[in-house]
Amino acid sequence: MARGTGLTNAPGVWDWDALVQDDRVHRLLYTDPAIFDAEMSSVFGGTWTYVAHESQIPSNNDFITTRLGLRPIIVLRDRDGVTRALFNRCTHRGATVCRQAQGSARVFQCAYHGWTFFNTGELSGVPWPDGYATDLKDEQYNLAQVPRLETYRGFIFATLNAGAVPLTEHLGPMTEIIDQWLDRHPGGRVKLCEANRLKYKGNWKLAYDNAADGYHVKFSHRSLLEMENRLKEGDEKGMSFYKDAPDEAPMYVQYLGNGNHFKDKRPNVEDRPGALWDIEGAHPGMEHFESSIRQRLGDRAEIALDLAASEPVNINIFPNLLILGNHIQVLQPQAVDETDSTWYGTAVIDEEDTLEGAVEEVNTLRMRTMESFPNFGEVDDATNFEEIQRGLAAEEDPWVYMHRGLGIPGRVKTDDRGLITAPATDEVFMRETYRYYKELMADPPTLEIRRAP
Amino acid sequence: MASSPDPSRSSHYVTDAYYADLVVDFTDWQADDRLITEAATREACRAFLEHEARLLDTHRFEDWLRQFTGECLYWVPATPRGGDPRREVAVCLDDRRRLEDRVYRLRTGAAWSQLPASRTARLVSNVEPFATATDDILMVRSNFTLHEFRAGESQLLAGWCAHRLRRTASGFEILVKQVNLLNCDQNLRNPSIII
Ligand code: FES
Ligand SMILES: [Fe+2]
């Protein structure tokens, strides 16, 4: 007897062309719990979704627990080194089988009745199996797992959408931008470290809408801009290039398809070693470590100091991975009006010793430069996200506008690869992202799990 | 020897040795045989911490800064044991200049996360001073709960502090304040107040 999987989404009950228009979207996208529920399958898991970084599970049997949408999952390297994302959900009666944030384990034993699973997902045994008439070797008793897991240069993505194109194809031109971000580091790699962890009472898309938004900076971050320059003669530190006429600055925003976008502020900065360090804001130990690194490296010191400084880019991979500065920010929806935003720090790895022993000092500085924005910038954005969520309670005034730049001749340019480029304050990246979002929501993909190890 | 640079303007004292000492000073310091039982010292520490709590609850941030030494640290680790700040980010790790930055930002009139400002009430208790290898330096453990009300909603922060204090002619000054939030490794909503 065939039993249904229950995995296919119900056909859409919303009129997506009415909810997502060329210049605006409806408040329900941010406030309707039913739309949120649909996103948790159509978007999170429906498309390639970031779940972990390889450096979090460096050895066989290492695991972390996280979520794919709301599904609790264990991302691990199994006993043979295969990367998997197991559902953290006992096949007996549903308890989580792993309750630690991270660790190393060959098996997971459910704490409720003791069913035990190998880290391949396979059921290894149950207490007193004689009590079962069914064959416990049947695949249906293995932990469910995400059928498709692919990694791009350390970033592990998962999808339950069997029809999804391969990850690199999905990322498309985004891979080149990820490459550039990684390749400024020795060995082309970074290691995740501890995080600044923030939460706001607002929809997850408010943070994604903000990710390439060059329009808000001068206003939302006014206190940070003033603070960063309080000890200086002229305004030159940090994000000062937003202050006067950000549209005229050489920085730009770009849409690269499938909800992914990129804000590139590097053209504002001189293209020379030491230029990033020169605009880095004050931070603990700055002057001491700078002189120590200069003594050690001489005229190569700028290369090391630039690694401690923040890279002026926002690389946003829909729906939940935002690589910005030296951070890897991950969005985790909790509810329609609650989102966790975790800003993982990254450390430089220097196995070849290209920094001639300076890597520890570089990382020490880098920890301090990374603490700045979550402390003095993101808290103000998060407050604005919460205030949007409050504002959107006004039912009769439902529209959220994102038409900055729309219809101005020559402002938004599309190149022969289809990449769309506009001034940094343009909202074209939002309009295009919602076009992709609408496709996912209007035509929900078929989701599948796998139980074969 | 040249006079040391002004720590409000440049950060020369946060060195590798400073971090190394910090990690040592804040590891395994709560030994029973170092606990100070003498009533006058315990009372002085309790009064000092209550005063500090009042300065923060009443938003007297500039007066609060004056409780610290020039070369000071305000540290809110992001992991329960504090770890080594050279290798991990913290919720906050402010030297003198960054601590002044923090207060400056709150005073700009544009720190939206604190407009309106949080109203807070801190309860400080279980104050236990411990002797260190240096005569005039104490470590003090205290527990706290911090009720915060802002923008129509309340939240509760709780945890314990470690203060590294130096005796002065008139009382104490803070060398390091370490705030250990119970939920330091969890996602925090609007962590924009000074804890
Ligand atoms: S729920 Fe896991 S063994 Fe029963
Ligand atoms: Fe921002």
C-alpha cells in the first residue's frame, strides 16, 4: 500500500501578482503567518539554502546542529567523511536525537526510548527489538536526510528540491564574487569563529531587503558615522563615502539572479595595499599591533593590515547568507515576526606562512574590527526592522515601496550576461529579488527527503 | 621613558601580553581560599557595585566611565567561559577609546536602538571579593538581574560579573569589568545598553 509523503505544498492560495508588483510588495509578505509557513518550504529548502561552513566540521564525525527553515538538522561529516544534513528528528516518535550545538559523534542515541542511529542516518539499533514485528532494517526507520547537499569553496548549501540545478549553476556569476572575497586571504580560505548573535522581532526579509541597501546608511547609521569620525580632522573613516552624494560615488549595486545580489564599495577605496587599513575605524589594540606588524613585515605590512581591515562588500546569497566585510552573517527565521541574525567572525588561516608569523596578530585585530559593526551599526538597523514590523500593522496602508531608480532612463544597466547594475542607493536588487521570490512562492517546488544512507 | 600615550586617543596598551594576562586573570580565580571574609572589604565592594549599578540605571555614563582606570577594559564574552579574545569575537570588548566611543554614540541623538532609551533596574547581589597575587588588586564576583523596559516591551538579562578592581585612596577603580550573560552564546535582542 502506497502511503503519501505529504511533502508537496498545497497549491498557492494567494494572488502573487497582486502581492508582488513591479514597484512595491504587500505587507502580508512580512506579516502573514501562513505566507511565512509557505516560505519555510518553498524558499528555505525549496531553493539552495546555506546551512553550514566546512570549517565548522573539519574532521570525520564532527557535527553542528542548525535548522533548514524550521526543520532541525544536523550537518555533519560522517564516519567516512561524507558531508550530510540529517533531520534531527527521531523516526520513532519525533524527538531530536542530538541536543548539542556542536561536537563529534559516530552515533546519535535518542534520549527518549534509546533508538540509535549511525551518523550516516541509518538506524543501528533499538532497545528490545523482539517487540517489533516489522523489519527495522526497512529504510523508513532511518533518519530522514536532505537529498541534495553541495559545497562551494567551504560554504555548504542544502535543498530538498530534487529538481534544483547544481549549486554552481544556481550561484552563477555569484561564484566569481565569492572567489574574490576568499582569494584576498592566504590559501583562499577562512575559518569561522565565534559570532555576534542578534535577534529582532521582525520578518526575516527585512534583513535581506537591507543587505544591499545603500540608501539607508547615512540615516540608519548616523550615530556610527559620527562616532567613527569623532577623533579625526576630516571625515574619512569607515562608511564615510555614504555621507554626501552616494549616487555619484563609484560604488554600485548589482543583481546576479536567483535572489542573489552584491553591493560593491571597493571602487570608493584606492586600489593599493594599505587603503583598507587606512579607512578602518579605531579599535582596541589598533596602534600597538599595527606597529608590531610593521616592524615584523616592513614594506609588506600593508598586506597583513588590510586583512585585519574590513572588506567593503556585501555579498548576499538568497535567502539567508550575507557575506559582508569579514563577517558571514546567517539569517534564521524563527517566526513571521522574529529572526535570528548571527554574525560569524572569520579568521585568517596561513598554513604557508605568507604573513611571516603575523597571522595571530592579524586575527587579534580582526576580532576587534569585526565587533564594531554589530555593536554600533546593526543594532540600529535591527531597531528599524522592528519599527517596520510595527508600522506594517496598519492594514489599510499595505504597500512597501521599492521603486528607487525605477523608470529613470540610463540609471539601471543590464549587461550581456544579464547582470543588472545600478547606483548603490537603488532598490533594483529588491525588485529583482521579489521577482524570484514570487516565482518560488507561486509555483512551489516539489520537496523530497532521502532515507538511504 | 616617554610618557605613555593617551588611551582615550590611541590604543597601545592592548598588547599580546595584555590579552595573555587577561586570560590568566579571568581563569580559575574564584578559589575558596582566596575569598575575602573581612566585613569592611566586603561592604566596600558591595557599595561600589551598587553605586556603579545606579550610575548605569540613571544613564550617568560619563560618571560611570570615571570609575574605570585609563587603561581599562569592558568585556562581555560571547562564550560561557570567556575564551581567548585574540581568537574569538566577544559581544563587547571595549578598551578605553572604544568605551568612550560607545558612550559618545549613545549621546549622538541618532542611536536609534536607544531612542527611546531603555529604562533599566539592576539587582546586584552575592558580592564576593577574592584576593589576587597583587596586594592592591581584588577580583569581585557578583550576580545580577537586569530588567530592561524599552519601546513598550520588557526583557530580562541575568548573569554574573567579574570586576578586577584596584584600591585607591578613596575606594576602588575598575581595571576590567567582565559581564557574563547566562545567554551570552544565544541571539540577543537589541544589545545596545551598557550592561
Ligand atoms: S522518540 Fe526517539 S526513541 Fe522514541
Ligand atoms: Fe545597515
